[in-house]
Amino acid sequence: MGIFCHWFSLFRWTYRYFRQIRGCINSNLATFIRTIVVLLVTAGIISARNEWQLPQHIAAKPLTFLILSGIATGLSWLCYYRALQMAPASWVAPIDKLSVVIAIILGVVLLGEPLSMKLVMGSLLILSGVLVLAL
């Protein structure tokens, strides 16, 4: 299953870049369509696994953070697609990868996750890769 997910992710990225680079669709419409597809696929998975639950059974704090996360994700997608319309994917994609480094920093600083040499080295490699591609 993991290999399937990896290849599916690779296909999704390739298709997304191809469609956006060619300018075939407005970035906001592309985000809307993608959101609908994600909604339908997720609903299918939840239904297949019988994991539906009523919203009143979800505590307020986790629900608030889920809503805020959804807003941040939507805005991120809109900005990403817009950036792909304004610049080549070879410039936009590396900057997008900085989100991994930011997530690691936030995890360590805000969530108290342990900092390991492997984490530091991986972050530095990602950062250096972005810098090399940006120059």
C-alpha cells in the first residue's frame, strides 16, 4: 500500500505541475476542483472504514484547530497555484519544500519534539538544496 501511495503522490505532483505550467486552468478554479476531489475521496475512505461520527462528539479545541488548519491549507494551495502561474515550477517547488523545515522548527519549538542530529542534518540538506536551486 505504501508503494502505491508513493507512486500516486508522484503522479499527482507531475500532473499538477504539467497542468499549471501550461496555464490550462485558472489557479483558483484548480484549487476548488482539487478540494472537491479531496473531499470526495476522503468521504469515500471514511465511509469504507465506517468512521463517521457526529460533530458534537468532537471536542471544541480539536475542531477549532482542524478548521484553522483547513483555512491555512486552502490559502496555501491558492498561493501555490498562483505562484506556479507566475514563475516556473523549478523555482516554486523548492520554496514549497521549505515548509518541511518550518514544520520541524515549529514542532521542536512549540510542541517540544526532540531534536536529533538526523533531524538537523535533514533540515540543513533541504535548506541547502533550496538555496542551490535559488541561485
